Amino acid sequence: MVEREKAKDMNRAKIRAAAETIIRTEGMEKLTMRRLADVAGVSLRTPYNLFGSKTEVLIALLDGAQFDPFQNSPARENLPALAALMGALDHAEATFEEDEAYFRVVFREIMISDPIEAQATAVDGVLAIGQAFAIQALNSGELKDGTDAKELGRHLGIQLTAILGMWATGFFSNKESMRQTRRGWAGVLLNHCTDTSRPLIEAMYRATTSAEEPAP
Amino acid sequence: MVEREKAKDMNRAKIRAAAETIIRTEGMEKLTMRRLADVAGVSLRTPYNLFGSKTEVLIALLDGAQFDPFQNSPARENLPALAALMGALDHAEATFEEDEAYFRVVFREIMISDPIEAQATAVDGVLAIGQAFAIQALNSGELKDGTDAKELGRHLGIQLTAILGMWATGFFSNKESMRQTRRGWAGVLLNHCTDTSRPLIEAMYRATTSAEEPAP
DNA sequence: AAAAAGATTGACACATGTTATAATTTTGAA
DNA sequence: TTCAAAATTATAACATGTGTCAATCTTTTT
């Protein structure tokens, strides 16, 4: 049973490609299941068979594009924790920049159709990296002894979730989102840093003080 | 032309009441426009005439219930800024507590149907009070000179927005939401407080360290 | 090659938010 | 009181996500 799976994968690919084409050339409003099936050259039923729902098609779009900016970031490598975190933010900024408008509408659409899923995904991902970071940083003496890694990770996650949401709805630009994230995270970390890590964090904090007005 | 407006107001009230009844007794899934019109004793068209859309009916529900926990809070009175802020949080906690489940489903439904509106409402309200607080606190020497009130208000708003969203989706309980808010806000304020205000903020921060696990 | 299993298709259906249209009722002005 | 304006109603319709189900095509197994 390998031909069967290959055929299904090809259909999945066709559907993903069709979805992306429609979104890019006609806009998200035109992405209906009927039109999607049409452009992909499959029946209306097939996207449901292969993805389950419209929302899951959209999620597959982000997965396929490796949307998660932290997935392949330097944070996964063995840098000192703080440097890794800053690298992850740089990486995220670059990833977003590449194709901001497209990611934005897709992410927004997912939020509209199922905010629980979108939120859970965003929070879980960020919680994971935030907590990994905190543990790593604790071990390397970059955070005060007794810092609650879980709690710290959750705080970082809360902030990023909100900022992602505001980015998706157009409240923050791409750049401003990253600035807000850096500033918010630095602010939190200022309360947990040690003398050795303080200068870096303070620099990060100070580097984000030039405010940009949110979009009207 | 006063009878006309009175009649419209009565219809609006009937519709709001019907919506609340349906949500409370049958659940949000049963709140369809057709059923709403039925229970309210009006035609299907009338809610659209009087509110514009289903989402706006739900927003009217929150408005009518004075859902905004900061609207009538002690923060509006002439207390020292920090005390006012803490009073506002206590007040918010009480307001939420009163009828948590109902508010939660209504707020959540608004987020699902129009997260921009919901977010704008939440952010704007909190930005306003956050910035008012910051100005007040600056003037009374509770914040470091040179603190950017706008920026500070925005930061507080970002955090509360995220927490509200997580509360709506059931990620945080009522109590945990408030704890996270207090802790997040105190964390931010720690970076801006003066020697006089530091003890209060540190107390607020320390009082929120007993973590509760988020709902699964 | 034939039968069985699995996936796709097509046509239809349903629920829901929303809109259109024409008829009817209600209100305010003449 | 009469009449024009405004609001409401009844009814139908539309678009869309999603489900049903039998028929058909494709792959796997025998």
C-alpha cells in the first residue's frame, strides 16, 4: 500500500498549491471549498477526506511553509541561552519578513475559524521554547537561582501570543511585533537575570525603546 | 419622533433578553438568528435592522451587562495611581466571578466571529486605562521620570489582551487569569517604579507566585 | 485475472448568517 | 383625519462549510 499513499499525497499537494494560489491571486475571501476543489481539480469531498476541514487545509499551509519561526532557529543549537533566544528572534523576524502578507492572512483566517486551535498551537510552541530556554539559562547561570522555569516560559508565551494576535489582525506591523516581543521579553527577564546576564538584557531592552505607532 | 425610537429600544431589549435566555438555558450553540427572532417575538430581519449582525447583538450583551470590569472601577476615582490599579484588579476579579460562565461564552463567541472587534475592544479599553494610570502615576512620583506612558500602557494592554483570550478559550481559569495579570503587570512595573512605589509592586509580585496549573 | 478494499466522485441535502423584495403595519406630520 | 415616511414582517433566496450515500474508479490482495 504505497501507491495509494503516494496518490493521496499528490492530491494533498495539489490542494495545498491550489489554496496558496487562490489566496495569493484572488485573496482569502475567494478561498471557498468549492473553488478550492475546482482549482485543485478534485471533487468537493476530497479536501475533507484528506485534511478534515477548511481550517486544517490552512494549518497545513503554514506547516508546509515552516511558518513556525522558532522551529529551525538557532535557539535549537547549543548557544548560551540568552544568545540563542536573541538569535531565535532575529530568525523569526527574517522568516516573517519574507512573505508577511501571505502568512498574515492565513494565520488570521485560522484564528477566525478556530482560535482555540490557533492559540493552543502558538502558546504551546512558545511555551516549549520559553521553558527550554529558561532551564538552559538557569543551568548556565544566566538566571537567578530559584527562577520558576515553567512560570517564566508561560509569561514569555503569553506575551508572544498576544503580539501574534495583534500582528495577525493588523494592529502591529511585522517590525513592531518583533520590537514589542523583544521589549516585553527583556522586561520580564530583567526581573530574573543575574549580574552576568544583566548587561545583555538591558541592551536588548534599551535597543527597543524607539516606539513606532500602531497601525490605525 | 420619540415613539418610534422607544419602540425600537423595546425591540432591542426584547432581543437582548431573548439572546441571554437562550444562551443561559440552551447554550450558545442554540443561539441562531432564527431562534433568536422566534424567542424575541420579532421577525428574522429585525435583529439585523436593530443591531446589524449577530456579533453586534453579542457585543450589546456585554455592553448591557457592563462587562468591562474597569468601567466602574475604583481606578476611576482619585486614589494614588498604584492603589487605583490594584483596586481595579480586585474589582475586575469580583465582576468576573459573578457570572463567569456566561461572560466567557459570550466573549468567546465574539472572538470567534470577529477577533478584530473583540481585540480592539479589549485593547482599546485597557490601553486607555493603562495610559491614564501611567500618567497619573508619573505625576505622583510613583514611576521613574522619563517613563513613556503610552508605551507602558500598551504593554499592560498587550498582556491583558492575551490573558483575556486565554480566559475566553478556557486556557486560564478566572482566578488564574487575574493572577497572571497581576504578576505580568507587576513584572513590567518593577522596571519603572521608584523607591517609594517599589515595595507595593514587589508585594504584588510576590503575592502572585503560587502558580496554578492551566486547565488541560 | 478476479475479488476485495479503499479512495474519489457526483449529486444532493442541511444549517446558518445574511440579503432581497414586496406587502403590511405603525408612527408622525399635513 | 389623512397620508407619507419609517419600520416590521413574511417569504424566498443565496453562499458557504459540512455531511450523506450510492456509484465509480484505483490499488491491493488472493
